[in-house]
Amino acid sequence: MCPKNTGNQVLEDEKGRSLLKPAYETTRGFRETRAEHTFESGAKFTGEWIDDLRDGLGTQVWPDGGKYVGQWLNGKTHGNGTFAHASGDVYVGNWARDKAHGRGTYTHASGIRYEGQWVNDKQEGEGQEEWPDGAKYEGQYDSGLKSGQGHFSWTDGSSYRGEFKGNGFSGQGVYVWVDGRRYDGHWAQNKMHGDGSFSWVDGRSYKGQYVEDLKHGHGVFAWPDGRRYDGYWANGKMHGPAEYTSATGDSSQGIWIEGKNFKSGKSAG
């Protein structure tokens, strides 16, 4: 009598393990596809093996619901594959020795999406990140953080282009606000800090030093009607010795205290 055909021929290797198809030879040994194997951890693997190592194409499911489908090498995820986390996050791309490595796309359950280069499970090199509200970053990463040259844009029309460090603005960069204001200069920890130039759409401008977003140190402020303040600032206000030029071109030297001329008690307007 012949056994009933179940649709899949079940074979056995020399150790009596179930095979789903015959083994074939590779440069590193015989690769064979076996039936589902359950590890002591509870993880279950179905796919190709070479001896006792997962090698080739395979699918592994973990007890928490995580699932990897793709290529394996010497018992580790290696090559192209997709890992779906139990949380809903999904990574699709290149792997090397159980880590995201090469080019890949990571989509968070929240909708945040990164596409670009990876090194040892971290964003590294060139990449692009997008948020559900439409915000977008294109640029360089280092050890999983935005670092190097990059461009960040928001849906309201504002944008920053320049240097990043540790996910923040740091170094030289240009920030443009939705109302047309523009700062071109040095940044530190997301704040204007160092030398820079600030301009307004109504023609006003400032060129000088900043400390933590405030004019501080020497700087020149100019108005569109010709007035000009060339002197020192403290905590965002004119403060110290300066030369003031009026709209008619008359210049005078003076001392300013918290935005007012010490002699007249009047502000520059």
C-alpha cells in the first residue's frame, strides 16, 4: 500500500531530523530546509540550516510576538530581512550578525519613519526621517543621532539648514521662521550662541554676538530709516559704550544701560 499524499514530502537527514526539501551543497556545507524548530527560549524557527546553524532563508517568531523573515548566516540574521517588533515597529533592510547594518527603513508604530544607512543597529551616515505631522529631516547621523550637515523643515514653513550635533543645532546654520525672520550664524544646543546675523522682513538687522538666544557682547543693530547702534549688549538689551547714528546721519558716543541712553534716558526706538 502507498501512504496517503499529504501535499509535502517529508524527508529526514542523517540525524533523523525532518526536512521539507532535499539538502543541497554550498561552499560551507550542505544546506537543508527543516520543519519548525523550537528553541529553549520559546522562539520558533522554520527555514534553512547548515548543520546546527540557521543559514539561508528562514522565519523566526519570538514568544513576545516579534518576527524576523529573511536571510541568515552562521546562526545570525545576515543579509536582507524584515523584523516586526511586538510593539508594532518594523525594520526592513540589510543585516549583519544580528544587527541592522547597511541600508534600511525603520517605521515606528507612531508613524515616525527613518530611511537610510545603519551601522551596528544605529543610524549612521546619510538618512531621512519623517514625522506624522509632516516635519522632515534629511542629513547625516552619527551613532543614532543627527550629527553633521542636515536640513530640518516643519510644516509651518520654518526650516533649519546647517550643522547638527547630538540631535540638536550646533555649529554654523541658518534658521528661517515662517514670518520671514532669518538667523545665519553659530548655534549651541539649539540656541543662537556666538557670532551671527539676524534680519527681519521690515528691514531691521543685527550682526554681532549672541549668548543663549540673546544679543550679548558686541553687535550692530540697524533700522531701515538709517538709524544705527554700534556697541555692546547684555541679555538682549543695549548695554555699555556705543556709537549711535540717527536717521539724519548725526552720530554720538554714549553709555547705554538696559536699552536706554544713560544721559538722556531714552531708548533707541
